[in-house]
Amino acid sequence: MRRSSPHPDISSSRERLPIPYCPDKEETCPSAKEAVEKCLLGSLQSYIPESIVHETWRKEALAHLLDGDRGAALARTGSSQASEIEERLPEDDGHVSDPYEGSGCSCIAKPGGSCCTADTDCECVESFGNFYSAANDQLNGLARIVHLDALPARHALRECTPLCACQQASPSIRSKCISTQDAASTEDEAISSRRPEAVDRAKRRKLKSLEVGRESKSYEDARQSKRASMQCANRVVGFGLARRLYIRSTAPRLGISPHRCSKSEGDAAISADLNSACRGLGLFTHDFIPRGAFVIEYAGEVISTQEARKRWVKYQKPSMYSSEKGSDPASSIAISQSDTGPRPSVSNEGSNYILVLQEWMNAGTHTGHTGFPSTPDPLSGTQATSALAPKAYRTNIDPTISGNAGRFANHSCEPNLIMIPVRCDEPIKLYDDTSASSTCETYAAAAAPRAALFAARDIQPDDELTFDYSGGELARLDGSQRHGEGLKRNVGRSGATPCLCGAPSCRGWMYFDPAL
Ligand SMILES: C[S@@+](CC[C@H](N)C(=O)[O-])C[C@H]1O[C@@H](n2cnc3c(N)ncnc32)[C@H](O)[C@@H]1O
């Protein structure tokens, strides 16, 4: 039974649309305005943002998606009508089909890392790191759950990987996956050439034809492709938000006016409750969410490191982006496997939403999937130095200009969410390339993961949704203590930002990696 709430449910505005995907070259996205014009028309990374801040993008995206005159006409009709029609795309008769219907794969995650039962259709699900199992309880119906205990250390998840279900599975499953022809030729081209530009070009073409349908011959092709993609046996994150979430200030519940949250109050002199209420806006859930369920993506523009650094400086100017709390020091979010020291002094008043997702991959030793090495220690650096050294694949996600409600998830030292990189619709072998480290970023850009947030434990209605900005949950899954130790080094440093999460085991300070 769903309860009424004074807070609007943001998931009602769910829609699928592309977010600009800004490649590595700075000139491709020189400004936010041009990003709209250039990036949107360039390569596209398809996300499912639930609360779009940029209306123009949404209309343009729908026009692309629906191809031709019909799409343009729909886009002009306005947001609610257009999104209603877009939701119906999978079935032209207006029936919105169940995306899990007949997906064919009944993988049961088992402790210890084994995913599938004897069902050969699912073998590749295991080898590509997918650990979804069906939740059978009434409340969650067909929702799929990530088996967190079975998830190998720091293992990225894959969804609807063309090489997996689509090429190795039985015809019944293949027919439900994305176009195998397009995926195979993209992959062949990328691997045979071994050149990042070719990978990039191939990737763009694939994204355009598979996700957006812009290069498809007809509207019917685009519709078919979308329908098949959405029915893929391995898709969970790709379906987007499935829980009813809402956003509200962290202060009012306690009757605390946000203007009381000043820097001087953000210390031990005030109560833990007041501290905890001074974190600006937060993301909350209307619904119960079981452990392992996908909750929301931290979606935004995928930008180059150079662009991220520029924006970070820009966002630090109070006049540009001031937060509603108006007093909390800015802090960049770093979801990182490294822990390289203290947070620098930041004296501005704005919020910074840029998320840096770093994945450590051991070049040369992985043949089938992405993995994270235990040696050499990621603390020692961020660049690959030898064939066996880890490569740091970095993805910068900025939801400031365009993104979703994931941006309102605050940090907690005892979070109820865990961030796991998930790659959807990717030709997987791209990541195993062992070419020079200078291409790392290009590869990361060509294969940017989605920063997916899953429930780290059962979450009750009206709980605030938080994750560990330091990536500590990932580290915990790996059995690593590095993060905890590294964070302690922040304590007492001049300018370090106090953490106001209020958790009993609060580390006291927000995470920041100056190397980012
Ligand atoms: C991704 S935003 C989260 C949403 C933000 N509260 C808002 O109102 O827009 C990150 C910012 O929230 C604030 N924040 C998040 N968690 C916090 C915490 N545990 N303690 C203090 N500030 C926090 C910091 O200012 C940080 O820069």
C-alpha cells in the first residue's frame, strides 16, 4: 500500500533521454551553451535522468529519438504529452509492456561469485560480472537485485553486453537483445585497429544507431532497436529509476532553519542533530528498498578531466552556483580507489557536484572483464607505469547543468547506498586494451560507466539516501582498510570540511583527493 506524502514523487517524471557526452577534446565542449548544441548533436550517452533541469535538451532528445517529422512534431507538443508518448514507445498500441517480461534468463547469484545455475544461456552473465537475481517478494515484484556478497572485489557490472547474451545465448534470448550486427561490427573495428580514435568513432556510431536511432533508416528501425534493447536479459540500471524518491531540505524535519547552519556551527559545539540537518538538500525514499536493489544513477554530463578541473574552479565562485544552505563549504565528490591525502582549504560558499569515478584495472592480466588489482598499491600513483601496473580509468560526471536527482544524495560515513560502476550496451573487450597509458582516459571516455547507486542494506520509507563519497563501501567490499586510514589523515587539517552525517562512526571530515 502506497502512502500519501507531502513530498512530490520525482520518479513520476521518469523519461529516457540522452545526456551530452563530451569527449576528451576540450574544444568539443567549450561552454555549457555550446555543449547543448555540440555535444547533444555529437556522440550520445544515454542515461535515464529523472529530474531534468534543461528542458530544451529533453525536447531535442525526443525529436532525435522519434526521428523525422513525427519526432519533431511530438517534441513541439510540450513536455507532458511528449514524455507520455515516449513512455509508450516499446509498444505502439499504447500498452506499456513489462520490461522484464519473458527476459528468459533466470540467474541466481550464489555466494562466492558464481552467478548462474546450469542454464547455459546465463554463463556469460557470470563471466561478465553481472550478479542480478530476481527478487521474489511481493513488494518488489520483478525487481532485480545485485547480490552484493557475491560481487567480486571492486568488480564493475555489465548490462546488456552485446558479446554476452546477444551473441552467445540461445535465439530466444538473442532476439531480445540489442542489435548484434551493429555491436559486432563496432567491436571488430575497434579491436582490429587498436587505435583510440577508431574506438571512439565506432563507439559513437554504435551509440547513435543503437540507443538513439538517429542513424537508423526509419522510425520503425529505431523503435525495434529500442524495444529489443529494453528487453535484454541483463538490464537493470538501464531501466532507470524504479523507486519513488523525493528531495527535501535536511533541516526542516528537525525544525531547524537552514540559515542557522553556519560554518561556525558546523563543529562539535552544536548537537549531532543540528549538525546532521545542515547538509542542504537531501534525497529520500517513499518506498522500502531491499538490499542490492538499484536505486538511482548519479547522472550528468560526462566530461574530460580538463573540463572538470575548469568547471570545478568556476563552481567555486559563490556568485555562480550558491547552494540553498548558503554556508556550507564546497566539496568535490571523489569516488576513488585511491586515498591520497588531506583535503585542501576551500573558502567558497557554493556546492560542487562533480563526481570523479576512478576504477583501477590491471592491464595485461585480465582477459575477460574489468577487475581491480590488489598490487601495486593504488596509493602509489594514478598512472599506469608498466604492463602489470593498474590503470586508473577516470570518469568525470557533472550533473550541475544537466543531470538527475542523484546529485542530491549526501555523503554519510555509514551510508545506505553503494556506488557501483555499471556499463550498459558495451563491447566489453575495449577495456582490455594494453596500449600506452596516455590512452587510458580516451578509453574511459569511450566506455564511460554509469555511476549506479544500489541499496547497501534494506532501506525504510522516508530514510535519507546517502553514499560514501570516498568510495569506502567499494573499498570495504574489497576488504581494504586504506580508505579509513587515509581519511584519518584529514582530521584537524586547516580548511578540511567537517562531515555532518551524524553517524556514530563518523570520520569527522569530508573526503577529498587533491590529485583529482
Ligand atoms: C552532491 S551534493 C549533495 C546535495 C547537497 N546537499 C545540496 O543541497 O545540493 C554535495 C554537497 O552536499 C554537502 N554535503 C553532502 N554530504 C555532507 C555531509 N555529510 N556533511 C556536510 N556536507 C555535506 C556538501 O556541501 C557537498 O558539497
